Amino acid sequence: MFKHFINLEWKSAFRDPNIGKSIGVKIFMGFLGLCLLLMFLGTGLSLYPALNKLFPDADPLLVVNNFIFYWILGDLMFRFFFQKLPVMSVMPLLTLPIKRHKIVNYVLGKSTLSFFNFLPLFIIIPFGITLIYKDYPVNSVLAWMLALIIYTQINNFLNFIIESFSSKTDLAFLPLTITSGVLYTLEYFGIISFSNILSNAFNAIYKNPILICVLIAILIVVYYINFRILRKKLFLDASLKNKVIEVNTSNLEWTKNFGDIAPFMQLDLKLIWRNKRSKSTVWMLLLGLCYGLFFYPQPTYIDKPWFFIFIGIFSTGIFLMNFGQFIPAWDSSYYKMLMSQNIKYERYLESKFMLMAMSVVIMFVLGVPYVYFGWKILLAHFAAAIYNIGVNTHVIMYGGSFNRKKINLDQKAAFNYQGTGAVQWLIGIPLMIIPAVIFGIFYAIFSFEIGCLVMGLIGVIGIIFHQKLMLFITKKYLESKYKMIDAFNQDN
Amino acid sequence: MITTSNLSKKYKDNKVLLIDALEIPKGQSFGLVGNNGAGKTTYFSLLLDLIQPTTGHIVNNEVQVNKSEDWKPFTSAFIDESFLIGYLTAEEYFYFIGELREQNKADVDKLVAQFEDFFHGEILGQKKYLRDLSKGNQKKAGIVAALIGNPEVIILDEPFANLDPTTQIRLKEIIKDLAEKQGTTVLISSHDLMHITDVCERIVVLEKGEIVKDLKTSEATLKELEVHFTGMDVL
């Protein structure tokens, strides 16, 4: 039976209509994965000598055990954001004579082979071998290694349990972040020392390998809980069919002030607010707003004014970039309809422009308190905001005319690469780097103020030529109309 | 009203549509039948300028559709669910289409009110997004949206599929009414020979992209179509 499942998945992977198109993304991800593996391997090999150097009086193994708590917490966070629930299109299988528990066991079994479970091995195994080489008792070290490997699997299943409870909400990352934060705080202030508890546990396993049974028991329990959760989901009315939520309609009367782009603005606002994928662009606003706080309080950055413009572009333009990079793919699921309707394409794009420009203004205004760190920061943000409105909005919309990837609005956004192609990677260059370079040149030759002035002027020029630029961009979109319709028609 | 000349569509070497000449006069209810892959949806897509013809062109009310966009104000269509905006409620969708077609809310409300029986109380005031409606109800919303703004040409691809019997009967009345009383040109395609002979004054049979029959509907038409399609099976 499992042979059939594997066969099906193989076919679905290699007969994916997008296999050719998304190969770039895959190579990139593969490259990242390889880098991670090498980093882990390096850590694993150098861990023992490094610890010996850092803590000459302590047993490296005990030091590692002391840090296991942080490792587990970090691993869990990492998994939560990057590891996807094991999925398989089960709908067509439900009516076939296959026992449900087989499907569930297969899906869960598959997840144990995840990349994320192999990653820690690259630290655990080299470190373990070093220990054996250094004349630690072989049996104990093997038990310790096994214990960590089992713990990786426990984390694997624990993550799915957490996800299955939190994935229904928009702020899925909050519960885990808060829990980890609380655990960390308790630890930090020494109220409850989880790192001690865990390190004692692993020390105990090291001394008395039979205790590994406890971990195995935990593994069985989390597996069983997962089994129960997944099995319940294998009914049409559970998860396969979407839950219907009552909707609140709002008529967004205020958009009427924008005249004939009002219908599109209303549509865009509803699009953003009512779909999982697009809603994340709103939460990103928060990140953009706080972005400066990561840097400005640090004296390292406060002396480097050229850095301000970079943060300014990013912070005021975060919505512009997140939303803009998927124009017009946001509307991909009904693009055919739009194209057969009596719409003025220019109005359609103008609405997106207004939204992005408004977001830049709002982000700038909300960011005014940064003046606390110096008026130069405010000036840089102001210049960056004007540059964003005048130049980057147009650049990103022009980039959109090369967009050929459909987006499924209902999927969750974090680390979802659907709809991401070369355009999305390349567009970052003109958006972020060019302004930094322009500013850098004028800053180096003249002064900070002149640099800001030039940025602002370029932005103003962009705003003056807005109509002309829009005509040009609209033409580009119309030229690629048939290609877009065809591409958006293909299911991913 | 709609003149098709020398129209063909090829994908690589695969010819999917070849229509030398087809003239659809104003106010005609025009039916397109054919087996899967006969080219019905391709023809409608060409008519809506969603794909480019390999050769030839379609002229809709003196506007060549792949050259100018001026056919859009008087033409409307519902091809499939991708014409719906899933995250809107039915009312919001109607108002949106209404705004694109320069109809205010009152106009849209008035039009939609005529179809209350068609909706069976399952579309309006539901507080549900279109994506959460059943396939049949989605179709109903899409069809009614295509009627907003008094279009002169209405294109419906397989309007009867997925609808319940009551709605099918009501839809037939609506289509007949549009063509006969309001002078609207209605183009529909269907796999259901009975429905299409009921509704359409003229039926064209497509086979592998070409017109093989062009019939004015009479009492004998249904029989003739049935013979045609069973005959093909035998061959």
C-alpha cells in the first residue's frame, strides 16, 4: 500500500505543471539547505574542541546538556516557521478501499524523514563520535545520541500538534512565540530552570541508558495524539471542506472620495482583509514599523547615517513591497473575468498605486517618533518615503507586468513561495539597492542633507511624471494580457 | 451582430477551432453543442478576447474584438467559476460588477430583485463569501451577474450544468425572455440537447473545431441532434 502512496507522490511532484517554472526557487532552496547542512556539520565537528577551549574546567558533554533546553526551544520555533505539515491529497483516496489508519500512518511516517529531522544529526553524530574517540563510555554515548535523535522526532510531532491547534487563526505564530517567551523568561530569571531539568534528564540517560524508555514513551504519546488529530481530519466535513465563517460586510464609503478608482480600492481592501495570504501583508506593517527599533538603539548604527536611508526605504515601504510584488497575481483567480469586463486598466492599477502610496504615508507618520533617535533619522525617513511613493511604487508595478504566477489566496502566508518567481527576487535590487547607492554617492561626495535632498527630488520627479509612467506601465500590462490569462489559468 | 470570419485557433500543430464564416444576428438565441473538445469554450474565449486567434477575427457589433476593447460595455459573460471573486459576498459582487457597468446600487438591486425566485433564498443575505457557496449557487450568482447593466450580448458557457431542475426551468424562461422581449443576443453552450433545443432559435453543432450542422430550431431538431450524436458513437 505504501508503495502506491509513494508512487502517487512521485508522480504528483514530477508532473506538476510548474515544475519547470519553479525550478529556480527549488534550486535556491536547495542551496540554502545545503548551506545549513554544512554549517551544522561544521558545528558538530568543532563543538568538542570549541567547548574545551571555552569551558576548560567543564566536561563538554555536560555543557551541551545544559544548552539542550535552548536547542529544543529554538528547534521548535524554527520548525514552526519553516516545516510544513505533511500533506497529501487524500480526497480521492477516501472512497477507495484503503483503511484510514494506513493513510494517517503513511503521512506521519513520511514526516519523520523530513529535512528538519536530519539537520540535527549533523551535529549529534560528529559530536558523539568525537566523544567516543575521547574515550567516553561507548554505550552511554550511543544512548545519549539515540536520546537526542528521539527528541528530534518528538519535536517533529510536537510541532504538528501545535500547528494543528494554531493554524486556524491569522496570528498563528503568537501562541508559540508567547509560550517560548514565557518559558525563556522563567528560565532567565531563574524561577523554574528548565535547562537544569532537561540537562539532568539527559545526564541521567547518559548514566543509565535504560531511562531512554521514557523518551520513547513520550514519542509514542505525541505520535498517538497526532494520529488522532489527523484521523479526525480525514472526513469531508472536518478539514477538507472549508469552514464557513459568517462575514461582516462593510461598505467602505470613505473610498468614494477617490472617485472612479473607488470600486477597485474597495475590492483591494476586501482582498487584503479577507484572505489569509494577503492579510499577512497587514501584519508585516507592524514589523516594518518596529524595524528601526532593531537598529537605532544600537550605537553601532547611530553613527552611520547612510544606514538610515536603507531602513527608511524598508520601513516605510514594507507594505509596498509585500503587496506590490504580487500585483496583479492577487487577482489571478478571477483575472479572466476582469479582462472581459468593461474596466479601465489604468484605473485598476491606479487603485493599487493609491493603496501603496497611502501605506507609505501612514508608515512614515507612525514612524515620526523615531525622531527621538535624532532628527537625521526623521529626515532620512522622509526622503525615503517620498522616494518610495515617486519611484518604488512605479518600479514594483512595472515588475508586476512580468508576473506569471498564480496565487492561491486561501493559503497561509508564512514562507509560502507560491507565486514567487525570478521577478520577486530581482525586483529587490532596484527597490532597495539603487536608492542606497544613489544616496551613498551623494552622501560621500557632498553631505547627508544633500543625499536626502537628492532622494526626495528623485521621488518628486516620479510623482510629477506619475500619469506618464502609469500610461507606460498600463501598456506593458496590456501587452502581456494573454500570457497572464493563460498563466493564471494554470492550477498550481 | 456577431460576425466570425476565417477564424482559427491552433496550439502548436493542433487545430482546435476552424470557423470560416458564422453570422449571428441581433436578438438571436444561439446555441452551441458538441462533444468535449469540440471547441465551444475556445470559441467563447476568442469572443471575449481571452485568447488570441491564430487567423481571422470576430466582429462584435462593428467592433473587432482583438483590436479594440469597445465591445466590453455591451457584452457580458459567465464562463466558469473563475469569473467570480471568491472573497466577496453575492451582493458585493453584484455591486462591483454594477459599478464596472455604470449601474448604481439601486439599479443593481432592482435587477437582482427580479431573480429572487431563481435564487431560492440561498444567495442574497447569506453572509457568506461566494467561495463558500455550493457550485450550483455560485453558478446562479455568476449568471445573474452577467445580466447586470443591460448587455446586448450575453455569453453563457454550460449554464445548465450543476443547476437543480427548478432552476434549470426558470433559467430557460429567463434566457427566452431576454432574446424575445429585450432583443438581447444570447449565446449558450450545453451538453443537454433537450434544454438547448427548448431555448435556442438556432443551434450550431461543432465537431473537432468545425461547424458540421447549423439548424434553425423546429420540432424535428431534437430528434435530428440525437441521431447526429448517436450516429457519431456508432461510427
